[in-house]
Amino acid sequence: MAPGLKVLSFLFISFSSIHLANASTPNVVYVLADDLGWGDLSCNNEDSKIKTPHLDRIASQGMRFTDAHSGSGVCTPTRYGIVTGRYSWRTRLKRGVLGGSSTHLIDTNRYTVGDLLQDKGYHTAMIGKWHLGWDFHFLEGTPSDRFDLKNGEVIDYSKPVLNGPDAIGFDYYYGHCGSLDMAPYVYVENGRVTAPPNRVTVNADYKGFWREGPTASDFAHEGVTPNFIERGIQYIENRAKTGAPFFLYLPLPSPHTPILPIEKFKGRSGTNYYGDFVQQVDWHTGQIMDALEENGVAENTIFIFTSDNGCSPRAVFDELDAVGHKPGGIYRGNKADAYEAGHRVPFIVHWPAGLKAGKVSDTTICLTDLFATMADITKAKIPSNAAEDSVSFLRALKGEQDQVREGTVHHSINGSFAIRKGDWKLLLCAGSGGWSSPTPAETKKMDLPPIQLFNLAKDPSEKNNVFKENKDKVRELYSLLSSYVANGRSTPGPKQKNEGGTPFDPAGFAKLKAELGI
């Protein structure tokens, strides 16, 4: 047992009883990787130079989606969408991500996937990287959404941490607040810091980078991912004994920076440290699946593996290019972008009791859709003011190949919008909207139109901007996006409010709108 992990003792129940008890309420496990590219998985990308045998095996025993997308090119907005079924740009967070000391983003009155599953009798847990804010007790001033919290004394670590996962549908939680390169470096368990900082750490190495900040006595960056995996396994072991359904949300902080593979994986991938770290994530995912199988609950557990966005340039693309590896596969861009590699993510579902093995789906889905899909599977009713951007893909899990979404909105780190409908994708920005070239700064010096239109069926790598030849399609997609913004939702239901307004026209787009008659 991991030290300090709070568990209960439960009466042992036979596997047959567990299976019967959970037949209509399957266990649910989400494993969310951090900054893992679509093309990093060898089951997705035949040209991948990183081998992912555990994920390949899980995919062969379940279903793999080729056209799955995160709600954003960066992590906080995507995590918001997974938990709430709603696009994050409808909140105060219009661009970027939260910091390690940020206050809570999710309104505690908002109905979450944790609430939904609790209402269906599930025990719910979050173990891992939260990155949705919670409220430390600040001694002075007002906390801000920043990454550089070097002064550990501004937080009283002996006081309760408020408005964390326990306030929005999770019975148990253990994790850290921001990314693993954002201070403060402390674990919080059910509203209490497990150990206060006793030192300040920093790593200036480009790959192993983490920002300078207060660090707890029980916190070692290299051991954080293994710690979360160990605790996830312990949770599965203890919940399996009860026969009652459980939901484990296990968001990993890897292979995001700091890129720190453990010793047994250093040099194993034949690429670089990032590739080694990806192989470690693959191995850890196999450990979680092994725990489900060894405890007799894998048959009726919906196990989902995905990533919060595409691969970061911190992976050192030059080194990966040198060995012929592209984390985004054939897709353009990287993490933070509105281009495909920013938000197209690996997505694998394993559920022997509910779907046929070895299937591949080309249905377009978004991670916000997990909410409605879990409601569909468990026959739960979603309130009219919840999960406004969530569409069930249960039909796709059953093998139907038709599309389930009318349109999918993508969002970049600088707040640029894109919308996808069928084969067509409209970007309301001149370049990537993120970190790949042309960046927002670069486009200011270039003579580029403020919109881009691509037909992904003909041009999956987004090389040819065809907006001039397809102005009717531009009008159609722009009008659809406008309706999604104005209605406060992209699904049927009563109109909802967006907090703080949602401007989405980039500078200079007004002239083009007039030209197109939009």
C-alpha cells in the first residue's frame, strides 16, 4: 500500500457476484495522458518509431478511434471539458491554462460527470494531475493564475484546501494542482496538503524543466507518475472487493515536462528521452489494465485511454525527426495549435462486456462527449443546464460508423477558434493560433488571410487553404460556430450563458466578413 493512502476495508465478494452487480452499471476508468501525440502510438501510426505494446494490446482487445479530439490544444480547457461536458471557453478561461496556485475554475454548482455517476451509485475518485484549480489558503494578497509561485510563505499549507474535486462529485481525491512544472509542488489529499514544502527546487534543463518553487518533503518529480499509478492500482484493488461500481479518473502528468523517464526506460525507445517517457506511460497503462484483470473486473469496466492534447515541442522535435518519428503523424502542428496535431488525440476504449474486440471507428468525437456517453450507458438523465457540448457516441461503440456530432469546436492556446463539420474545417486565425509556424506573432509580419478552410478528406495535413473557392462553406461553418457561441451550447436544449462574454473574431476579420457577406 502506498504510504498515506486512505483506504477502507471491504468484505470480499466473488467475481460472479461483482459481475452481476455491475452488469448495468459498468465500472469506469479514464487514463488521461498529458501532451501525448496522436502519432506516438504504434497502433495509430505505422511509421511511429516509439513502440507502445501495452496500448496496442488494449486497442486490439477493444476499439480505437482515429478521429478523436480534445476540446483545446492545451490541458486545462480539455480537462474542464472532460469533467463538465462543456467547452472551457464558456468560462473565465478564454485562453491559456491555469497555474499551480490558481483558484477553482469549475463552479461548485455545476453538474459534473462525478455527480452523474455518484447519482447512479458509483464511488468516484480522482488520482493525478488536476489542473482545474482549487483554493489554497493565501496569507496575503489575492492569488493569481500564475506559474512562478516562488514564495512558499504566501500559502498556509496547514489550512484546508477548498473547492477541489471533492466539491464537484468526487468521493476521494489525491493529486497536485497544476502541471508538474508548476509550483507549488505539493500533494493534496481530500482537501489537505500531505506534507508542507521544506525546500525550493528548480530544473532548468530544457527537457527535464520545472519552474522554481516550494517543494514538499514527500514530493519528488521523478516519482510522481509511478506514485499515481500505484495509488490507482490500490484503489482498483479495494473497490473491486465491494462489488459496487466505481469511477476512477486518473489524469497522468506525463509525458509532459519535466521529461524524466525512470531508470529502466532510459534509452529503451531508441529515440530520445521523450520517447522513453512515452514507453513508460505505455507500461504504466498496462499496469492499470493488469490490475483490472487481476481483480476480476476488467470484463465489465469501461477503460478509456486518451490524451489532453497533442505533443509539445519540449519533446525536442529535431531529435525525433532525426530518427524519423513524428508525434503528430501526418497531421500538421503540435500542442497549443488549432491545427490538427494540436487537438487530434489517441483514443482507445476497452470494454469486453460491451463492445467487440479489434474494432476501429472513424467517427468524429470530442473528449467533452465522455459525459453524455456515460449518461447514455448508465441511463442517467442530464440536467438541461449541464453538459452543453457533450454528445453520446454510444452508437459508435456499438459499431455504427455514422457521425454523432453536428460540429466540433477547436480552441488554441491564444484563444483562436476553429470549427469542424464533416470533412470541412474552418480556422478563424491566420496561422496555427499556437506554437507551430506561423505563430500568431509571425502572422503579424505576413500577408495571410485571417481565416483558413481545409477539406480534411482531401488534405488531412492542412496544406491548402481553399476558403476563396468555397465561400458558401465558410459562411455555413461561421454561422454554425456563431450559433454555438450565442446559444451557450452546441447541443439541443435551453439557451445558456457564457461567463464573461466570448469574442471570437480575430482582428481584421470584420473586413473579410463584409467581403463574404457573412
